[in-house]
Amino acid sequence: DVKPPSRGSIPCLPRIPILGSLPWLGGGLPPHLLFSQLAHRYGSLFAFYLGPHYTVVVNNHQHAREVLLQRGRDFAGRPSMVTTNLLTRGGKDIAFSDYSPLWKLHRRLVHNSFTLFGEGTGRLQDIVLSSVDSLCVELLSGGRRGFDPSPAVTRAVTNVVCTLVFSATYRHGDAELQEVIRYNDGIVQTITRGGLVDIYPWMKVFPNKSLSKLKDCITVRDRLLTRKLEEHKASLSDGEPRDLLDALLKGQKSSQQGQKSSGLEDEGITDDHVLMTAAEAFGAGVETTSTTLLWILAYLLHHPEVQDRVQRELDENVGTERVVCMSDRGRLPYLDCVINEGMRIRPVSPVLIPHIAMTDSSIGGHAISRGTRVLVNMWSIHHNPQHWDKPDLFNPDRFLDDQGQRATPTCFLPFGAGPRVCVGESLARLELYLFLSSLLQRMSFRLPDEAPLPNLQGRLGVVLQPLPFKKRHANRKDRREEMTGREKTSFR
Ligand code: HEM
Ligand code: PLO
């Protein structure tokens, strides 16, 4: 059990035996809001006991930069949790696996495989554009009727990831695609929701509904992915990798050869690692991107003037006659700002993934003992009124400097930073850019008559998601329809 340092110690919530500070953590607020509130009372760096686990919460960006960047190595560990251990076969993935030489090798392999399909080649762009095309057709076919865009967006993003990971493209209504969406949804609802089980692992001996649902979903996932893996192994050739699974299998082979010659004793990258990585790329790729897109769409309904300005920028720099592509990105700075502002105001991962100190270290001059859990509250960093003028206002202009050039403030870290920075960042940015530019080039999002504006509070599951909302999709080619739409819709 980890003891906090006795001198110069960090303000700590009260605690009682066994429960730790849990009685002071209630009140029903989601963690990012609760921690922001507690930071007002205890200071931006404070601690509590999550059951037996001493946990430090970081709420300002200097401390966050220390934890993630300056002393990133010291804090690059991950705590072991019952639910994520089930999800990842005991940490054979990237995100939830503790720091180790094998994890480093594994992460590098994944990073290289992503680069292979990332911005370097046009492949990914083609995959995204084809999926976005079907999404546009689907949204526009809904006509004037207002409907919830979430299922169509999730389907489109899932399709991109399926193509990227194992070269499958599905048509609307495909049974396998439905299965993937269903199991993923089940995992999202139950992961780290085992609740107390993640604090007191011995509780797993008791029946737990959430945990058994998680197990069922994992079984479905594993059946599907094992089949894909076997198919890929059987048809693997010496040529270019077809997808992420191919790239991982090839990397696995060459790392095994490297290992023999360097005499490493580790078992190296096993089939389980390949499978867990594919599963994780899949889960991370779908949840984060679709959620961020939906948040931005919800904010565009609240701020039609922002939507108009993105469309003007598109009209002036791309026009309507050709498809928007990656090479247009430099000419669309305002769109970039809209994407950044969306990720600032509603970070999908508001407290990142828990970090753990791997050695004795320090934060802001306070000693931190090995084994301390560290939570970085990105929410409070992204909403700090000292660094952001009117932080609760959606204002993409804050990402432009005086000359109208893009500027990224140091207290903006939606992907984290350092050794544990998101490996999917460039992939995510590429997708967000292509999806939003293509959608807004072709259609305008409008509020249906009588419909309320989207709720911007969100709901925290494994990621911070918007609540369902409805919108209409007006084809921009049909200006008359758009005009009537504009006249009919009142936004304020
Ligand atoms: C980790 C954000 C998209 C894969 C993370 C972390 C954040 C994040 C905040 C945790 C950093 C930490 O714990 O310090 C985002 C956002 C995304 C996005 C905002 C999109 C808008 C993706 C995509 C993929 C991905 C598309 C993969 C296909 C991962 C992985 C990790 C990670 C594997 C774990 C890294 C590690 O622990 O070493 N992401 N992510 N993410 N992300 Fe993303
Ligand atoms: C989403 C559900 C999937 O079935 C499994 C999965 C894998 C990776 C997780 C992801 C889920 C949620 C979002 C996470 C991602 C790794 C990095 C990402 C936690 C649980 C973020 C935003 O940190």
C-alpha cells in the first residue's frame, strides 16, 4: 500500500478505513466536474483515497506538463483494473498495459503501422472519403425530417475502422457490422463501470451483472477478431500490408527475429498482443472519433454563425464542384479551429486514462511516492478562466492569433502528451477534418421545427458523450430548401 509523503504533503480529502475518501466523493457529479469543484476547495493539486489507493489529481496545466512531459517516464505506468484486465487479456494492449520494455516495443510497432496507413499514403483518405460519401447520402435521404444523426455517424466511423483494421467494408444493415456495433456498445456501457470491482478486486468473486455483460461482449468480439486474424495469417504475403492486422503480423515476425538475435527472454509480441491491439484500435477509433464529431455537430446547431463561416471558407477555397481532400487542409484554418474548439470544450477523455508513478518522483515540488495514482483533469485545464476567456463559450476564434494564423495554446492537450500520448492522434485529426469538411460542403445542419437545442451537458461513460439530439440536413445544392430552412428555424 502506498503511503503519501509526510512533509510538504498535498492537501488530502478526509478518509476512513477501507472506504478511504469514498464518502466524500459522492453527490452524483461525474469525476471531471467533481474534481474541478474539489480543486476550488483544496487547491489545484489535491489527493484522496480511492478505497485503499492513494490518488493525486492534477488540475492545472503546469503540473500536467510535469506529469506527462517533463517527468513523463516517471508517470508512464498504468494501474491494474479488473475490467480492463478482462478487456485486454491482462494488459496485452497499449492503453491499459503497464510500462515495460515489451509495451514500448509494442507501442512502437503500432505507431509505425498507423503511420503506414496514415497521412503518408492516400489510402486512408480514400477509405474515409468513401465512407463519408455514404454518410452524406444517408443523412440527406432523411430529408426535412429531423432525426438523431448518431447511428449513421457511428456506422460511418465504424466502417472506416473496419476497413483500416481488417479490410472489411460493410453495406448498410450488414449483420456483421451490426454485431460489431452491438458488442462495442456493450463494452462501452460496462467497462470501468464494474464500479467497486475496479477499486476492490476481490469483489469479482461476487456475481455482478455489469461484469457478466462485459464478459459476454468480449466473447463476441474475440470470436469475430480471431476469425479475422486466422484469415489474415492464412493469406499473408510478402507484399505490401493490406491493413493494420497485416502490418501487425509482419511487425510481429520481424520483432521475433530481432529478439532471437538480441537474446531477449521475453515471450515477445504474441498473437494475443496482435488481437488485443486490433481490438483496441477498433474501440478507440470508433468511440473517440464519432463522439467528437457528434459534439461538434451539436455545437454547430447552437452556433449557426460558426457553421456559415466554415461553409464560406469552404466555398472560397474549395468550391462545390470537387471533393475536399487532405491537401486543402492548409487553406481551411477556421475549420481546424472549430475542431480544436470542439475538443477543448468537450474533451472525450476528460480525465485521460489513470497514470501511476513508477518511481519516487515529484509534482510541483511535492514528493510523490512510487505507486501513487495520478489523474490529470484535462477538463479543468480546458476550462480554466485564467487561460481561456469565457471558457464555457464555444468560440473557435480563440485558436487564431492576431494575424489570423492558427495558434495552439500550451494548455490545450486533448490527446495528452509524452510517452502516453494518444497513438491515434494523426489518424483522428485526419478523420475529423475529412468528415466535417465533406459534410459541410454538401449540407447544412438545421434544427427541426419545434425541436429543442441539443443538450450540451453530456454523459460520462468511458468517454464523455453528448445526449441524443435531432437535426435536419439541407442539401446545399438546393439553396431554396436551405433558405426556407433558415427562415423557418429560430435559433435563439
Ligand atoms: C490514448 C484522446 C482517437 C488510440 C489517448 C488518451 C487520450 C486520447 C486523452 C490518453 C492519454 C493519457 O492517458 O495520458 C483521443 C482523442 C481522440 C482519439 C481526443 C479523437 C478525437 C484515437 C484513435 C485511436 C486512439 C482514432 C486509434 C485508432 C489510442 C491509444 C491510446 C490512446 C492506443 C493509449 C496510449 C497509451 O496508453 O500509450 N487518446 N484519442 N485514439 N489513444 Fe486516443
Ligand atoms: C471503447 C470500447 C471498445 O470496445 C474497447 C475500447 C478500447 C480502447 C479504449 C476505448 C474502448 C474507449 C476510449 C479509450 C480507448 C483507449 C484510448 C481512449 C479509453 C473502451 C481514450 C479516449 O483515452
